[in-house]
Amino acid sequence: MHHCPDCNVFVEDPIVKNFKISGKNQKKLLCPVCLGELNDAPAEYCRYCGNRLSPGTADGYCGDTCRRLGRRLWTRELIRRRRIKDDPLARILRMLTSYNKEHNTNLSYGQFVSFVLPKLDKRKKRAYGY
């Protein structure tokens, strides 16, 4: 969790910018709202159960059981997201969305599969994520 002192918001997913200053790579975290620099905010609540944390905890969990269950939950969620991403139907829907944006059309799934998909050559199919 990060905190933006400029607009006073807490940010989970900051914008990451890599800068090369005098031959060294530096990574800066920027606020998605105002593009100001972010500070690290200490976790106030447990990531798994939501209980208020004591000031001495640094990893974001209130105990070993919450840490273990939280990591297992994140692992299951990662596996679920990978399965959705690899699903053939989701792959064709991503192709349809990118095709509609590129060609400025509004084709439905059925129109795309029956008319456009068979005519696409293999190089184009790869470009659309198939």
C-alpha cells in the first residue's frame, strides 16, 4: 500500500516509471490520480482477516495462520486468473475486441467467428492473441 501526500489517497497499484539517471536505473512509483511521487504506507489492517494490526507487524498479516491462509488464497486466485486467460472463448473475445478497435467495427461474437476468423491468416491470428 502506498500513500500520495499531494492528493491524500492510498494506492494499491501505482504507476511504475523507470528512469536512467547517470547510468543507473531508478524505479519511481507515481500516483495514478495526480502523478505525484508515492510514499510507502504501513499496513494498518490484516490482509486476510481485516483486523487492526499492532505497530510491530511489518508483513501485513496479524499472525501465522492469516499469513498461511492469505498466501493460499492469493495462489488460488492466481491459478484462477491464468485459467481464465488461457480459456479459448476468452481468447476469441480478446481477438474480437482488438479487431473491432483496429477496424472501427461493432461485430458480435457470432459474426466475428463465422465471417472474419476463417479469413484471418496465421500471422494476423497471432497478432490478435490466438
